[in-house]
Amino acid sequence: MLRITDILEKTQSYLSPVELEMIEKAYIFSASVHQGQIRLSGEPYLTHPMEVAGMLADMKMDAATIITGLLHDTVEDTLTTLKQIEDNFGKVVANLVDGLTKISKIRFSSQEERQAENFRKMILAMSSDMRILLIRLADRVHNMRTLEFQTPDRQHYIAQETLELYAPLANRLGINWMKTELEDLAFRHLDFDAYNDLAKRVAKKREKRERYTEEVKNIIKKELDNLGIQGEIEGRAKHFYSIYQKMQEQHINFDEVYDLTAFRIILDSDKEKDCYEALSAVHALWKPVPGRFKDYIAMPKANNYRSLHTTVIGPYGERVEIQIRTREMHEWAEEGIAAHWHYKEGYDHHGDDVEQIRKLRELLEVQQELDNPHEFMSNLKLALFPDEVYVFTPNGDVRAFPKGATPVDFAYSIHTDIGHQCIGAKVNRNIVPLKYLLKNGDTVEIITQAGHHPSKDWLKFVVTSKAISRIRSWVNAEERKKSIGLGKALLEKEFKKHHLKLNQLVKSEEIKGLYAEYSIKTSDDLLATVGYGRLSPKRVVNLFLPEDTVKKDDVSAQKTKKKIPVSSSLGISLTGIEDVLVRFAKCCEPIPGDAIIGYISRGRGVTIHTTGCPIIQELDPERLVTVEWAIKEKNAYPVHLRAVCRDHKGVLAEISSIISSFDVNISHAEIETNPDMQAICDFRIDVHDLTQFNQIVTSIKKLNGIISVERIRRVQ
Ligand code: MN
């Protein structure tokens, strides 16, 4: 078992005494809270965080990372709180532990490649700090090394998750040793027979292979020596999983896998041009296989891997795979991003590192300003996908959304009908508002009700184009439906006035004359155009009237403007066309019982004014329609009321209590005193109708000291 002294020994070369002390403190803390817990292997639980911290120390990680390695399971598996972690070890460590606790709750559930990629992105997005991911990977390596103590089901699940999520993440960060170890361990648990068979076959050929490896290495070494190129040559057996993958992909059996050994030339020089020189030396020795040369120095891989790859026909006519790179490139290839935490004595972080950092930055798409590479490293945010948020469906699938997405966006992403009928949502089993902003790792469930319709208001907060377009098209269809109804009612009344029948004339040639002018195609379009207020009913009916009638009508229209309301021949009732297409004017606040008149506003249906509203004098009389109340349900309508009284204490309270006694809501109240020492009390109240309003007025008038009570226009 790894001891704390081992970890301190690994780290004392590059960490300060204060940092070493903190590591020791974390060890004592972890040991005390995990006290008595046993791993399935029978060992004390503490062995696990110790191994993880040891691995991170080998990777030369900073103190916060190693401390977090020791503490990473405390919040999840013991009674320890984040607050305690923060109090004892500071904010940075608490933040790292918190991130790890959250990631450990993700349950990988799909074997579909696209889903796996979403899971990987989710883990990256949740690793707000790079180090979270590195600790998570070390945690996974140790759990995989001790996987045999789990039940077969768990073994399978963890191995599958490792192969699909964590090995690719290690690869993405460029940490080759982790990627290969995780793959081989996962392979062993997922298909023990195949793994075992392969391992035996590789072992059988071992002696022969080692002899062969030595021979090839010597030939290359001699050639490089002749050219004065210094370096090390490695010949290593490929890892099992990569051999297995090759057999699967190329449908070949083990004996057909020609290159079990990969050769690597690691140059002492740090110059790229020496790599190309070594390459030409190799190509001078053996004939290259066409199409197998890859220049990852000129064009590095996405994870910043740099190397030259070539395959040549070796001394026995066999194919030999050779990689050529500098030591620095090699370090990156093996350790990836982790290599950047290395403490290097006398190493100038401001010099050579800059180019490397630049590439890393591109790789991670980090926007952060780069003042000091070291500081950059220790604060590196893995903001790989800053504009996306990943959430779970109740089935455990992951879906990606733009940041700012809401449960309504989620609902529409599943199905248009789910979106339309969405009446509520649960996130992590709690009811949330439809405007709730989805967060990484949320599990979202949509509550629907058959027959429910989307609301125009949703357009104010949805962000996905699918939700926006579906809601908009529903609203448009609905408005059109209502416009057709309204247009038909308006036209029928106008036609009736002149003893004409709309039904017979709607498809006549006269009407079709209007089609081109208003881009109308069908008779429904015509009705909708009238309903939207783009075409006046009068204009349509005039098509069927003799010239002089039209003129007379124009004159009467002029008269109409003066004595409002007059266009009494048109009458529509306020039922059936409500909500989308009827709105009440804010200037005069009509309430049921008031004499009212409608105005067909362009594209917005009918606005209802009181007949006494001065605004109507300014409006186009052609577009005025008479409307009548047809209210069945009691709704509340806002209205303003002003009471003037002699100023005395409690007047506002007295008036309020009278209003409330009618069970009427007061949404606004204001009191002012005028120079005559009178109190002016303004209220905004919601009444059912004019009768109720008048009753309220009468009651207030009975109060002591009231001078006047009246309905007022909304203060503009
Ligand atoms: Mn762990």
C-alpha cells in the first residue's frame, strides 16, 4: 500500500514545504473521515484516494490537484460537507471536489456512438477546471485496476463506460498512457476470452519478437550514428486493444497482424528538421509503403499530438511501423495536457512554451487572456463547449442545447406535439417554471396535457430554432383562423347592409380583381386579409355598387368621422374571436357595460375602445366597427378610479377596505395632497363590469369627507 511518505517523496522535488504540509493535512483529514470504510477488495478505503493522489504526484500535478485526489470521495461517500473542505483547504480545492462529486453522479446509459459523444461533451462541460477531469481519469484508472472485486454486472457497466467515455477523453487530452491502460483494462473485462487469447498469442511470439526488435533497433541506431543524430530507439509491443481493434476493423486474424511492434525514434534534439532527417535515413534503409507516411508535425492532431509516422518494408519483407519525434513531442504524446503542470527547474515558461500554449489554447478554445503561461495552466478552464448545456431525458439519453435553453425548448426537441401540449416541467424531480434555465446534468421531464396549446409568450424565452419556428407557426395558424372568422363577420355585415350576399359574390370576377393587389390566392386569404385589417370591408363591397352610391358612401364616411359612433350597420359580438384578435385599448379601459366601438388595426385584430374615447376621433372611420359585449364568464377588467376627499388620516385605508369588500383586486394605489389640502386618491382596480364599478363608486361616496369619485383615464 502506498504511504503518505511515498507521495511526499514524489512531490518534494517540485512543491514547497507549505504545500507538502497541506498534502499531509489532507491525508490526515481523508484518513479520519474514511475511517472504518472498506473497499470491496477488503482493503481500507483510504488506499483508493492514496493511489489516486500517488498517480497525480507521478504526473507532477500541482498541490491542489494532489490534495483533491486525497479528498475526492469525501463529500460523496462520507458526512463531510463542501463547507468543511473549503474551511480546511480553501476555495480551489472545494471547487475541484464539488466538480468531481457532480461528475460522479452522471450515469452513462447508452452504447450509441452519438450519445457517447454527448456524454463526453457533458463531462468536459462539467469540468469547469481542467484538473477535475485529470483527477477523474486517475480515479478511473485505479478503479479499473481493481475492478475484479466488483460484481460481474458492475464490472461490465464500468468497463463499458471506461471504453466509451474515459479512454476517449484521455485520448482527447493527449494522455496516451492512460488511454492505452484504460482500453486494455476495459477490453479485459468486456471480453475476457478474446483478451486472454490475444495475450497468450502475443506471449507465445515474445522471444522471437524480442530478438527481431533488437535487430531492427540496431540497424536504425547504426544508421543514425553514421549521420550523427543522437536519440533513443524504442520497440514496444502494441497494446492489446489496438491489436484487437485492427483485427476487427480489417477482418483479419491474429497471424495476419503484421506489426505487433511499433518502433519509435525519440531524438535528443529539439529541432523539427532533425525529425525529417531521421525520416530520410529510415527511408534510405528501407522502402516506404506508399500512402502510409503521415506528417503530424506539419499538421498536428486535434489533441496537439506531433510526430512523423511511416511504414516501411523491413529486413524480412515485413511491414514496420516507425514514429519519429523529439523528446518534447514525446512527452506531450504520452502525458498530453498533464505535461504542462510539470515543474521544470530553470525552465523558462515565457520562452519556448508560448507556441505550445498557443496550440493548447486553440485546442481548448479557451478565450481567457494569456498573461503568464504558468498562471494560465493552474487556472485553465476547460471551456471546450462554452455555449452548450447537456441534459438528460428521463430515459438517460443526453441532449445538447444552446445555453439559455428552457424546458419548452427541451419539449419541442422531443416532438412538436410534446412542445405544443407542454404545461409544466420537472427538473431532477422538482417542478420548475417553464422559463427555467437548463443546467448541465439536469434530468428533465415534461408534463403534457392533451388539447393544450402553446402560448405566444413562450417566444419571449425559448432559444432553439425548432421551438421558435413551431410556436410561431402555431400562433400564425391560429391568428389566421381567427382572422378568417373576423373577416367573414365583417364582410357579411357590410354586404348585408347593401342587400348583397357574400357567399355568392366571394368567388366572383369582381373580387378576383383584388387578388393580385393584395397577393390573395384563395377566398380564405381574402377573408383573412380583411380580418387582419389590410383590406377594408367597404373597399370590397364597393366593387358591387354603382359609381354614385360609392361616392355618397364616401360622403357619409366623412360624416361618420364627426359623429361617432355611427357605423351601426356593422355589429360583431365579442365572443369567439377573443384572445388573439381582440384587445382592449389601454387609453380608455373599456369594461363590460360601457358603450364600445372596435377598430380594425393592421395585423392585430380589433382594438376595443369606449365610444367616448377621444382617440377614436383620430382613427380611420372606415376601419371602425360596432361591437357588442357578449360576456358569459366573469372576468376582471382593469379600470382607474379617482376619489377626492378632505385630507384626513386613514382615508386611503377606508376607501381600500370598501373596494376590497366587493372582492375586487386593487393593483395600484396612490395618494397625493393638492394645495387646497385635499387628498387625491388614485386606484387601479379590476372589476367585472360597469354595474360593479358603479356600486363601488356609490359606496365610496357615502364615506365622510368625500368630495368626488370618478372614473379616470389611465395616466399616460
Ligand atoms: Mn474515487
